Amino acid sequence: MSTTFTLDTSTSRAHPVPEPVRRLTVPAIAKRKGAEPVVMLTAYTARMAQLLDPHCDLLLVGDSLGQVIYGLDTTVKVTLEMMIAHGAAVVRGSYRSVVVIDLPFGTYEESPEAAYRTAARVLRETGAAAVKLEGGAVMAPTIRFLVDRGIPVMAHVGLTPQAVNALGGYGARGRSEAERAKILSDAQAVAAAGCFAMVVEGVVEGLAIDITRSVPCVTIGIGAAAECDGQVLVVDDMLGMFDRVPRFVKRFDDLASRISAAAADYAGRVRTRQFPTEAQLYR
């Protein structure tokens, strides 16, 4: 008999309750096409997953953790071991959201069989529900291979960060007719291959709308269009943790300034011996 859990927000620990919170499923997300918008944010740690989980439908353990957590200059340097470690943490910290994990560069492109071995390991060692991989029509056979073997796949078209060296930068895609036609064709190919959803990143608005209207799967925009079936942001961008704000990001907080202010307050109280006080001491 399986046990279901909810989150005790007072202690941040899981425990059984009479009215359990049931985790959303990949088929439930797929049914949201053209319906209630899907909410997705990135998460890299158990504690952040706990905080985001009540508000999100999907938590993406993105290879953006390379820059956000490890200070790398590109996602190309992210390893499979990094993704598995952070993916398992996010699964442990969440109880409602569907957890999706990026397959890192170099672990799936070689062949459908290589992709299957990587994806199977990720799902087995993390407990996540699905994997995400980048690429258009060239990756369609791989997506079909995985889906036919029971691995749910989220695709990623448009601006694909793992291919930044080939693309020559992070600028918006789909400005020329040729590029627009290719991205639209890519989206239709991965949808036909069976992905349950796709991230549409960094494309001009009209193209994002055309993609959303032309594919049967859920589209999740980032720097795309409000008409997409859902939206995703890197959580640290959304919280205002970095000085640079990409055009497609709206800051919903300025957490960096608040953390800095708290650290300054702490440092001042330590240096003037105002901390610790009687309240923090054992007698």
C-alpha cells in the first residue's frame, strides 16, 4: 500500500495526513493544452522545491544550475552527476509538482540508445517524472524512442542554450523567414514524435503563437508569448538574485538586496558585540 504525503510548512518535513496531496502527473499536464495556463519554475535544492511546490505545476531541474549554482559560464559544462544530485533533492522537497530534469549536453545526442540509458538512469536515481532535451527535428527519432519505452519527454526548441556555440549567442530567434520556418518545423517534428510538452525559448512573439496553435502538446514559453500554454522562468532571475535582467524576465522581488542588507546587519552586530544576546545563549 502506497503512502501519500503533504508538506508541514511549520517544520518543512513530510508526514501522512487524512487528506493527502497527490502529485500531478504527466498526462494531467498534457491535458492542459488550451486550458488553464501551466506554471513552471526552475528549482535546484530541496528547500527551494518546498517553497515553490504549492504554487507550481512543474518544477524544472534545469541545466541552468551550471550558472546559477556553480558559477559556470555555460550549460555545456554541466555533468550528469550534477543533474542527478540536484534532481533527487528537488523530488525529495516536492509533493505536488511534476519534476522534470534536463539531460545535460553530451549525454543523449549520440543515439536514441544512449539517450535511453541516460534518461533511465536519471529517472531511476531521482524519482522524477520526466526528462527534457534540447533540439528540433534531428532529435525527433530520439524522443519517439524514449516515449515508446515509457519515458515522458519535454522538448525544447527555439533558443537552445546547449547549442550556444553553434548559434553564436543568446539573441532572439525567428527573425528571418528561413529561421522562422525551421523553428516551426522543429516544433512540429518533436510534437509528432510524442513529447508531452515543449519549452519555446527566445523566439519572436508571432512565431511562439504560431507554434502554440500548430502543435497538439503544451507549449511553455520563456521569452516567447503570453499565448503559450504555460510559462517558465529561472527562479533566481524571477527573485532578483542577479544584477543582469534579461529582457524576458520580470523581477518579482529584489532578493539580492534583501540578503545583502541582512548580512550587513548581522556583520555589524557581530563586530559591535550586539550578537549574540541573552535570547540566543544557553544558561
